[in-house]
Amino acid sequence: MAVEDLTRTCAFETARLRVAEWHSVPLGDGVELADVVMGMLTEATTAPLPEEWRGNYSRERAGAWIAERDAEAATLLASERRSGEPLGLVILFELAHAEEPVAIDVRLGYLLVESARGRGYASELVEGVVRWCRNQPAIRSIAGGVAPDNAASARALAKNGFVAVGDPDGEEQIYTLSLQG
């Protein structure tokens, strides 16, 4: 497997979550991924995301969003272990190093449905991603950006060892976690 495809194999479980590549998750009879994504990407859940991702989603817009994510990153679906209810998404972008072709940094993005917020799922989800990344020798670091008004996400990253390193454009605080040493 090529290093640039490493995160596409990401899958893990936590105490309450099952997380796997979104096309590999069984969704139930007659349920399509676009339906799940459309239900997740509400105005409230997309508010802290990049502007072009904000707003409500039709089935067609959700389908286009899925295709865009598939072209640029590994996207994982996080579901509640007992019920199988979809609770969130994780997006892992790989940043390869020209000078070190066997090393990558990962850019982490995630979102939770409104009903899952305030229940510790974000910290648990980030913890699972970190644990998986630590078991991948090629991954050197993880970084995530947080909108200035998203204190809960900043706490989830900090709780898992991420350190705030800057706000280069005034639109998001960057947090990093080194996996070396």
C-alpha cells in the first residue's frame, strides 16, 4: 500500500463508537450514504466548517460533497456501537513530505450530529484517531483547525494532547500533536 493511501485503511472502536471508512459501513436496507450525510450536515453542524460546506444539504448536494471528500481525503463514519446510529464524520487529509517520502502528517477534521454533542463523543473520537495514528509508523503528526467560537472542539483536542500553535489567518486556531519520540 502506498503511504499516501494509509488513512483510507483507518478503522477503530472505542468504548462507545465504531469508526470505519464510510463506504464500508453497513447502513441498513434502502439507506444510502447520501441520506446519512444529508441528515448529518445540517445548518447547525456545518456552522463551524469552511464556508463552502455550510448550510443545509439536499440529497444531491450531499452526494456531491461525498464525491469531493472521496477525491481528497479519507472519510470515516462514526457510529454508536450498540445501536449503529451514525453520530459523526472524521476526515483525514494526508500531507506527504517530498524530502521524506515515507513520512506523512495528517490533518484531522471531524463533526458530530447535534444529538451527540456535549456527551464526550468528540474527545472519545479524537482519542481513537490518535491511538490509530500512533500505530502507523509513517504518521509523524496530526493537526486540526478549530473555529474561534468552537471551545468544545478545542477542549477535545487539548484533552488528547494537542497543543495550540497559532491562528495564521484569524479564522481558525491550529492544534498539533507530534507522534515522534
